[in-house]
Amino acid sequence: MKLRFKILIGIISFVVIGFGVLGYSNRQISEEEVNEAIYKHLIEVLDKNDSLSSILLTIYSNKTGYLGEFVVGTTKLSTEQPVQKNSPFYAASVGKTMCAAIYGLLVDEEKIHFDDRISNWLDDETLEGLFVIDGKDYRDQVTIEQLLRHNSGVGDYFLGPVTNGKTMLELIKEDPNRMFTPRDLIAFTRNHQRSVGKPGERFHYSDTGYILLGLILESIEQKPYSEILEERIFEPLGMDDSYLMFYKNEPTEILEVYIDGVDYRDKNALSMDWSGGGVVTTMDDLLTFMMALESGDLLSDEVYQQMTDFKEKYDKGIYYGMGMMYFNFSEISWMLGSMTDIYGGIGATGVYMLYDPEKDTYFIANFGSLGFEEKSIEELIKIRMIFDRIEIK
């Protein structure tokens, strides 16, 4: 099922059974009551989902100064060691927002333009077979912006269909310790997938496109992508607990990452993400990063406005800009007409870094299980229905 249907089913279900919010949604409650209700809800979510060992959630309102940091569960299913608010975790596709932000920095420095052709930095061997439609190769027409917006036409090695052989998920389940290089991931799309359209023709979410973006950055900056992340994002913003997985001499022990109930946190197969989302981080670091984007400390207003124009339609009520997704809740469901919109980075393991511009509020969370992306948004809706009732003093 598509994302929108899972969200709608979740909303309708909890309205019918009575989530305990709608019946008295107009009654404001104290900050203490809000915190207690959110914590209780997270415990219930954890108890009902065997694939989760923990849930991390941070809510920060820049307008009121509210800061709620919620942690429930353990560092892994096989232990009683409690999770901590600064526990590092795998950020999945939230890393795409960081990759896109680096491109914004380069545009601000006038080193590149969003409409530059990617063939300026990637050779024919790398691009061969990736952008062929009806026998015509469009590799020389693809721009950086099209890769950032997922409308370049390139296939998606992670969840896209294959023309032959096994899917990427089948491969990593078969051999969890298989190590992938960025070139391996590009080759998978070239050898097992087809282009989905001409450049700029249609939206098609593509991890392959973001691997190409990582290779372009290495060509521009003449250094490894891991170093680019450190120098461009982590060090300037003081994100001391963030790094690119597999590219740190002394990596930290991260929270478990579940794929069909199997923990992949120490498996080589997570190398399949790289510039598409291979970052290890914490709630504090993601809050720092998103606040830097919104405050203008990282990018100029002009560039950030381009990144957040959300011109590409992902699904009903869901739109995409450059490395970020936008949720229009009133469009998703009429029952959510009073809920303000949010945008930011979303990951397939149930991790998000989102911002509500109307209420100047940030939502950071990690659930840590592949396939929990849609469910995490459903739970965010329920959490916001609690949080939005907080009494303003």
C-alpha cells in the first residue's frame, strides 16, 4: 500500500476506537500532563511492536521554549540496558537532507549551479545505461537539481523493481555481511533496472540518484564524501556525535536496526546507503542541523527557498523539494484539517527530522526498524494531537 493509505487507515482506526484525544481536543492541558501522555503513548507503541527495541523522540518549540525529550525501551531486544537520549542511531534517508545541504553550500559559494549537467563531473563509464529511454541516452541532459528532486529518471537500487536477478533487499537478506561500494550500487541499477522516464519528466524516489550526487561531490571537492560531511556539516555545527557509517576509525555502538526482525547495526550490508543515508547521529545533532537550516546559519535564504519549494508530488498531500519531504495534513485527510504542515527529512527505518514553520516547532525521532516509515508518521500525528493541546503560559 502507498504511504497515504497507511496513514489514512491509521487515522480512521484510532478515531473509531477513540484515541482519547478527539473527545476533548479543545481542552488545554499542562506541560506535565502532555509529557506524561506522550510518554505513555510511546510505551504503548513499543509494547505493540515486536520489531522495536526503543523509541527516541525530541520536541522543541523555538516559540515557547518547550523541550521534551522522550526515551523508552532498551538498546537492543536482547538486553535490559535502557536506551539514552544521546544514544547514536542510523539515520537512513535523513542523510539525504545533509547531502542536499552541501549542494546548497556549493551554490552559495558559486562553485556550482543547481541546473549544471552532471556529465561535467561524472564520466561516461559511470553514467552508461542509467538514463536510457526507448534506445536514447539522456545522460548529457541530467542536472544536479533533477537528482536532488528525484526526477532525473534513474532507477532506484533500494526499492525499485528489477529486470533480472534478485532485488537489493533479497541480496542483503541473503548475505547481511556483504560490503557495497558506491560503484557497486550504481552498477546494480545499470545491470538490473531500467530508467523510469526522461530527465525532468516524472518524480521517482531514487537512492541511486543520491549515490551519484555523492560521487559528484567527491569529484568537485577532491576528497572522500565522509570528509566532506565532516568539514561542511558536522564540524561547523558542532555535531560531534555524527559521522558516515563505515568511515570512522573508532565507530560507536549504535542502536539496533531491524530488517524483518534481524538486527543489521553491525552488518556490512548497511554500506548500501552511503550518500543516500549512511549517517550515524543523535537526536541532539539532528535538532542542531535542522535548526541551522531554518535559522539561516547554514544556507542563504535564496538557496534554502529553492530547496524547500516542494514542487514534486510524492503522493496525496506529500511533496518533495531537495532532500526533504513536505506533509500537508489537511490534504491527506479532512480529519486533520486543523493540523499545521511540517517538512524535513524522513528515513525508511522510522527516523525523522521535521519542522512546523507555523508553530516554530521541531520533531526528531528514531524507531529503528525498516518499514516503520509510514507508521512513524501515523504515530507523529497522534503525538501532535497530544502536544498541540499544551497550555500556553
